[in-house]
Amino acid sequence: MGNLRLEQLSKRYNEALAVAGVDLDVAEGELVALLGPSGCGKTTTLRMVAGFIKPTAGRVIIGGEDVTAKPPHARDTGMVFQSYALFPHMTVAENISFGLEMRKVGQAERDTRIAEVLRMVRLDHLSQRLPRELSGGQQQRVALARALVINPAVFLLDEPLSNLDAKLRGEVRLEIRNLQQRLGLTTLIVTHDQEEALTMADRLVVMDRGRVRQIGTAEDLYERPADAFVAGFVGRCNLIEGAVEADGQFRAGSGVLIPCATDTAKTAAGTIALRPERILLQAGSRPDQQSGVPARLSAVTYLGAQTEYHLDLGGLSLLAVQATPAGDDPLKGLRPGEPVTVSWDQAAARILPPT
Ligand code: ATP
């Protein structure tokens, strides 16, 4: 069984809770990414799963077995480190063989399995090289092969791509994802790179200061963030602080009324999350428009396919992103200082509880 379960997993260093009661279920064959700002507890969580850090409280369960008290080598996990951690004096084949020898696998089977994983990571022609004779991407593939060869129930990846340049990162990311899906590997990956997490993972865990803020698919997190922290962390977002007034309207702290779906009789104060691409822009001031809000352009940034519009709504700054206007679109050629009218589907302006 490849599934992984964390129950109230916690780690305290002196007075500080690095990980505070994390609950998580990773299904068999699923890839889950731990995502969050530096210091939020991702690595500590992963290392507790691997057995390198002893939890202060809680349990790690792999394939139905409580392994919390077991040392790393007695857990059915394979870990890939950010630094690769290859043995510099051993060849590629010897590096991969090491874990099998530790597990007392016989020579003939070792040779078969090494050849197999080398083919998987497309390094069969380099098996006799030393790590220093390989590129960064190749070294990382050796590290992957070394973890894969022991056929672990749970595959653990700690920032596996952060030492690679941008182009290679994209390639290796796809390779890992393909391999993981093809082999049905139950995988937990730590990354602080949003794009990496969003493109690779079946589900993501957003952490902040040791706690889980939200667990969900990329779409869940982007479209239905649980709170302002998640909304601000995953993708770009306008976060508008304010309060729902007695008449049911949301007034931003700056005083501007913000059209939104108010179903929150329960909270007076709140933060509205409004994604930049959900804001519709029209040139000129259009007082005739019911749901439109007058604004002024403070800056325009051309980014090729898209254009960013920085807006000032009576003291409230908002960012809008639209497909770059073409042809005789009145938005084309808009300059900072000019009036515009902005609107959005009210459902796109979600009131979230304050973080
Ligand atoms: P990063 O993305 O920067 O690697 P992270 O999310 O992986 O961060 P952790 O390395 O898990 O964060 O650290 C979580 C918190 O625990 C941090 O505040 C860190 O300073 C603290 N911490 C980690 N290891 C120790 C230690 N050995 N002793 C004391 N505090 C520690």
C-alpha cells in the first residue's frame, strides 16, 4: 500500500512550533505538494515523514503502518534531496546500487534493477561516470534513480529542482511528473515555487507558520481560496480590506463601495479577493453603467500577450490584467492619468475571513 497519512504531526523547537498539528492524507499514486513561504514548516514536515526529524507529537502512517518511531532506513520511503547528495567517489551505477546493497539485494537483481531505472531516467549511457562528470540535470536524475530503485511506497522530494536553471527545471519537472504517473508513485514534494507546485501536483497543501491553511487542487486554491493568506499566496490577487455595512454593501477601508456578492451577514469586517484578470476595463468615465466603478489609470505595463493596468479607485489601488488590446479597441493607447470604468462579475469578488 502506498498511501501516506499524517495525523496532528507537530514539531516544537524550544518555544517555537515549526509544524503545528498537520493532518494530511495522500492517496495511492497521488502527488501532493507542500507549498508556502520560507520558514512555514514544509521541510520539517517532509523530514518527519522520512524519519530524519522526530516529531514532538502526532503520527506518520505509511501503508496503514504507524512508522512514527521507526528510523529512516526502516521506513518504506525514498527521498530526493535538493543537494542531490550523491557519493562523489562512486560511479552513477554504484550510487544507485548503494541502497540495494544496504537492503541485501543480490548482485543479479541489483544489475537488472539498476539498468531498469537508468533507462527510466535516460542515463543508461552514463552509468560508469562519476557525479562530477555530469551536468546538474543529469546529477538530479541520478538522485531520482537512486530513490526509485528501492521501489519505495512513498516518494519524498525536497525542492528537487531548485539547483537547476529555468529551462532544465521545466524539463525535469515534466519528467518527474510523467514517471510518477506512469509508476503510480505516492509522492510528497516540497517546493516554494508556485508554478512547480501548480503544474505538478494533484493537490497542494498551503502552509503558513507551521499550520495548514488549505488543501486542494490548484483550481480550488485559485478559485476558492479559504482565506486571504491563500488568495494572496497562490497567484496574484487584489486583497481589499473593508467591512460590510448595514445596507449589505462592502465598503473598502479607503471609502470606495466595492460591488460583491454579500452573503456574509456573519462578519462585518473582511477582505475581498479579486483576481486581476476578472476586472473588466472600459475606456472613459461611464456614469451610466450600474455596476461600473470609476477609476483612473496610474500605470500601464505592456507584457506582450497581456497588459497590466494599475488603477486608482479613489485612493484604492487595484491591478487589472487583460489581453493586450488590438485593432481599434478603445483601450489601446490608454495613458496613465486617463479615466476608465471598471467592473466585474459580483461572484468574482469574494469576501474572505481575515487571516
Ligand atoms: P524554506 O522554504 O526556507 O526551506 P521551510 O518551509 O522548509 O522553509 P522549515 O525548514 O521546515 O521551513 O522550518 C520551519 C521553522 O522551524 C522555521 O522557522 C525554522 O527557523 C525553524 N527550524 C527549523 N529547523 C530548526 C532547528 N533545528 N532548530 C530550531 N528551529 C528550527
